[in-house]
Amino acid sequence: MQQEETDAELSYLKSQINPHFLFNTLNLIYSLTIKKSEQASEAVVKLANMMRYVLYESNKNFVPLQNEISYIKNYIELQQSRFGDLINVSFNITGNTSSNKKIAPLILIPFVENAFKHGVNAEENSDIKIHIEITQHELTLGVFNKKVKPVTMNNNEGGVGIINTKSRLQLLYAGNYELNIEDDEKDFYVYLKLHLYD
Amino acid sequence: MIKAVAVDDELPALEILQDFCSRTEEIQLEKKFNKPTEALNYLKQNPVDILFLDINMPSLNGIEFSKILPQKTNIIFTTAYSEYAVEGFNLDAVDYLLKPFTFRRFQQAIDKAIYFLKAGETTVTSFITLRVNYGLLKINTNDILYIEGLDDYLKLHLYNQRAVIVRMTMKTMFEKLSPNEFVRVHRSFIVPLSKINSVRNKLIHIGDDEIPLGSSYEESFLKAFKSPS
């Protein structure tokens, strides 16, 4: 009975592909096809891979780390195509990038999405920094964004995606994770450390 | 040539609009902006006929933007998210385009904007400034019932206001007015097409007044009066 409840809760909490992101990406692809750009086909493949991951892999409790990293990479690259030079995004991964470890699917992306949701503003100098470090047993994620002028959004430590993720972390990584969120007037910073299972 | 400006914080969206505008004959996309404040500054100095405006930019809400525009412009809202589309309607926009939109759908929106521009009945209010005895006077051209020429002076018959006398020639006055709306019908008369109730026996009825239709102006007047646009 307990297991069923946990499963139900987990599937409820698992984030689906953000519909806004989906439409934004479709628009991006649309404009690339109108320009007859060679990047159009790449963008389609990125999106297809992301959707495949969400549809088929995210219902597992743990997936290969590589897949989650690819997902994040695709997400960031597609976002960069939308804004070009208008925003500063730095994304780097250090450590053992060919690790065979596993991770909970879509556990990192809500923090990255949050940075793009609250940190992108063509008017100001948008600055987003994402860093992932992989050691033998641990993964560390750091996400930093400057906050844009608030428009209609409420800044409650990131919104539903992050709240759900906190619950999932508690359910899947109890005792084996560390999450620090620093939310001040101008900046938002997330630090997440996870134990990597085999 | 119909002048347009596009504002969207995403580059791909601006590129689509540029491509689509270049496929039309009538629309000239003067500028593209991804920073709303730059767009606002430009529009203060350079009014345009059509503004393509993204409703949901993080830096400035498109709806707020439309409220602080210095003059009324025909706005076509664009949005990627359907939940914002309704707000476009609430704001007197000409149309809203849900991204991605086809060229055909884009043309529909343009045709609607052009229709409004030609009919002169819309979000666009135009003013003329006239020098009178006591200073400068600003007149809403929508209030003009007809203009009567008297030697060196003109008498502007206005809706719900006292008539205005101004020292100007018919020719100069005519040049200040929109040619789609105002027509010369007589040596001494200019009338706005939208105010005409009827035309009978070479007399144009506007309100309670009858304005004569001069023979040399008859042909061009009837053409303009009967034209469907």
C-alpha cells in the first residue's frame, strides 16, 4: 500500500515537458524552416530526443546519467537559439562525463528551467550560469541567474516545478542530497548535491 | 506604403515577421525591436500604421506597452500561448496571431488592419493643428462635418462644437487631411466621406446641411463615394 502511494505520488510529481517550452521550440523550428536554415533539422532532432526522453524514460525511477545530461544540453541549446546574443548563458560540465551512474530523470531540469523563466530579459543584461560536476559518487549542480524585472510572476522560490522537485528529492534521495537555494533581490542561486547510485 | 514595426524579444519571431512582410506589396516593416523601451522611443518620434507586438515579453508586458503608446496605432498582437490571446481582444487590437502562424493567417490580419486604415473608423484618431487668432487649435478630424471656403478663410463645421474659422486656402487644408477620407466636392467645399448621409440631385446631405456637388468634381467624387474600400 505504501509502495503504491509512493509510486502515485512520484508519477504525479514528475514534470511533463513544459508546454510553453514546447510551443517556443516549435516556433523556433518554424522560423528556421522559413529561413531554410540548416539548423532547422538539428532543432527538430533535439526536440524529438527531448520528447522521447520525457515520454519513455521519465516514468522510471532512475535512468542513466548521460540521458539526463543530454536532455539538459538540448534544452539549453534550444533556448540559446531563441535569444542568440541577447542573453549570456554559460554551461559547463566537469568531471567524469562518461560515468555509468544513474540519476532520477528530470530531477535537474526544473532548476535550469527556472533560471530561464526568471532570468531572461532582452532589455537587461541577462546572465545565466549552469555548472555540473560529476565525481565518482556525486553530482553537483549549480544554477545562477540574475533576476529580471518582475512582471506578473510571483517569485516563490521558483514555483511549482521546484516544489515538486523538492518532494521527489525527499522521496528518492532522502539523506543523500543537499539542496541550498539563495534567493535575494537581484540574484537566484541553486546548489544541489546528489549521491549517484549505480 | 503601409508602415509597420515589430516588437518581440525573440529573434526568430522577428525574422518570421520580416519574411512575411517582405512577401506582401503593401506592408513595409520599418524596424524590428527586441527591446520594448527602444521601440517605445522610436514610436514616439515615428508613428506607424501597424504595430506587431508580442503580448508576453518578460521585460515589459505587451498589454502595458500598448497602453503607454503615445498615439493610437493599429496593433496586431502575437503570442505563443493561447491563454493570453483573449486579452488582445479586450484591448481593441486589430487581431491577434497565435504562433506559429502561416503566411495566409498573417495576410488575414493584415487585410483586417488595412480595412480599418482605409475606413478611417478605428483605433486611429488623427488630429490637425491649426493656427487661429487666439493661438493654436487642435482638431480631431473625426469631428469635421464639412469644410467651407470663404475667400481667404475656411470655416470648419464641426460635430457638437462651434464652427472654427481659420485663415488658410482650400488646397493647404486638403493637404493636411487624409485623402482616403476627405474629398473635394466643390470649389468651396471639402467633405469627409464617412459623414455623408446621402447624395441626391447633386446635393450631398450631411447632418441637416446640404452641400453642393460641383460639376467638375462630380466624377471623381462619385468614384470615391461608391468605392467599396
